[in-house]
Amino acid sequence: MKGLVLDAEWKPKPGYKVSEWEKRTGKAITGNSIWHNPKLEVRDWPDPEVGPNDVLLEVQACGVCGSDMHFYETDDENYILYPGLTKFPTILGHEFSGKVVETGKNVQTLKVGDYVTVEEMIWCGRCIACRNGYPNHCERLEEIGFTIPGAFAKYIAVDEKFCWKVDGILERFGEEKGVEVAALTEPTSVSYNAMFERAGGFRPGHYVSVFGAGPIGLAAIGLAEAAGAGMIVAFEVSPQRRELAKKIGADQVFDPREVTPHEVLMELSKGEGFNFHVEAAGVPHVTVPEMEKSLAINGKIVQIGRAAQKVPMYLETFQVRRSQFFGAQGHSGHETFPNVIRMVASGRLDLSPIITARYGLEETVQAIARSTERSDGKIMVRPQMNGK
Ligand SMILES: [Zn+2]
Ligand SMILES: [Zn+2]
């Protein structure tokens, strides 16, 4: 079958100490320190094998993620930018929906013809973290589209336990649009996990700020609106994304280069500060100090964006303002996928306006190239469609 394959050369940066585990598994823990000369190409790849617990999915839609962009873009020495767990070559793509076309002999919860969306994190269920209820911190994690073949392809085989049925979404949006909306479940679940599972959410009426209105920030805005925020303020450099932020539920949107965010937030809250700050810009060294200076008493900051850097924080503020900072990663467990699907199926959360472009499988490299302009909401690849 055809798939978008990323190939790269294993060439650790001088000074990077390759661990025994990395040598043994061929997986890089810090991808940007090892993978050199990335090459993305739609090409032939062996058909997936369907294990006894697997379903074979015909991929319907797969969104382009910021991390896909960080495989395409490189640093000055031509290393990938993506800093996480990776093993190449593999097929990229991890935000997707699919239709079940075959079931392994042990599969009990799905049948041919079902539409599903899928977790990206292949948690083992056996390590200490998993057994303690923390699948997002699995010690033997595989990741679809990062360490094992992803969904920028005609087909993918996955264990049924990672699949969630999306009938409700298809009933609301119809099949054609529904499969694209269903493919937004994974990134939306990343925001849901951070805001409601990790940070424990906010009270209806609370003031929420969202820094960064890429797909994760846009999902955070939609979720904040649906959860009853009293005011939502977003900061985003792209004018197109600022428009999308308003459409999804932001009351006010600013270009952070034109204002001083903490001053804006203090003024809008009449000096009380914001109760809940979401970092989805991936530049916490810039955004967190602004959040800190506009924290309401008992305020919360939740970090979703990834950035391998230190952040200046004045902890006195967290004592005086009785405030908390939460780190978050992942989307699995804790009822997250099913609750996001319910919100979308009920119409309380409608992120469909953030889908701004679609491409066929053959054009996946162009789709990723376009996403590097950072002005779209979510770009979809439709592997079963030819051309646009
Ligand atoms: Zn992603
Ligand atoms: Zn595990």
C-alpha cells in the first residue's frame, strides 16, 4: 500500500550520549539529537498485518499535527526539530479516523463497518505507570506515527483497545464531514486531558486565557467555552488563527506582539487576574511570566506546549496568589476520549470550523509544507480520495 514515509539517518549529534536502551531498541528518546537528513515521500510500504487483537482500518481522515511539521522542518545542521520519542523509517500521521474493514480473531468490541478514532499512545497496560492508572506515562510506550506506522496511509492495523467508536459524531455531521471532525478527537483530547484531568478544570464563570491558537489552543478555547468560562481571552500571532479563535468561542483575541498580555488580562479582569491560563504556544519562557503576573488568587497554569528550555518563574507569586502550575502530556485514560466524543456528538463542542484545508494521500508532503506557514487551523489528509 501507499503511505507517507519518513526516512532519516541515525547520526547522533556530537556531544549526545546514546543510551544503551536507544542502541538496543533503535528508538531515539530525543529525536532532534539523532535523526539527520529527513526525507518525506509517499511511497510503497508493506500492508499492515492484522494480529488477533487488531482491527484493520481503512483510514478516512488524518490531520497534520505540529509534530509532523517538526519532521519536515530541520535545524541549521539538517536534524529534525521534533524533540521526542521516534524510530524511523516509519509512516507518519496520528490524528485520524477510520472504518473497520477486518477484525482479528479475538476482537470483541468492534465489527466490520464501524467508524472509530484511535489513541496515538500505545500504552502497554503492564508497566508500573499503566497499572497505577497513568497510561500517558507508560514506560514502554509506542506511538502511532512516531515509533510505529501511522495513518498517512490507506490502511492501519491497531489493537481494538485503542479505538473509540464515533457513530455519534457521524450522526451529527454526516459521514463525509464526520470522519474529519472525528479525526480532531486526538488533539482535542490532549487539551481536555491537560485542562480537566491534570489541572482539575475551572469553575463556570472563571476567566480563562489561552496562549497560542494553533489546533491545540483552539481546542482549549472550544472546551473552555463549552465548560462555561466567564471570559476567554486568546493570544496568537497569526491573523487567520485569531479569526478562528473568535469563531470557536474566544471573547477577545490579541496579537501578543502588539500588547503586553498580563496588562491586558489585568485590565479585562478589573485587577482580579485570570483563574485559568493555558500554555499552547510552546514558548513558556515568554508566556508563563505573563500568566504569572495575571494570576487570580487560586489561579492555575497548565502547560501543554512542548519546549526543551528553562522557564523563569517567581515562585513567591505562587505562594502569595495560592496558585498552581500543572504539567500535562498525552490523551489516554481518564474517560477523556469518550467524553470528547460525547461533547462533539451533542453539538456542545463544534471544532469543525478549524478544518481549513484538505489534501489527498499523494499530496501529503504538500499538506505538511503548507502547515509550516502556521496560518491554517487543521489541515486534513483524506487517504481514500484522489487529489483534492
Ligand atoms: Zn499530534
Ligand atoms: Zn505501560
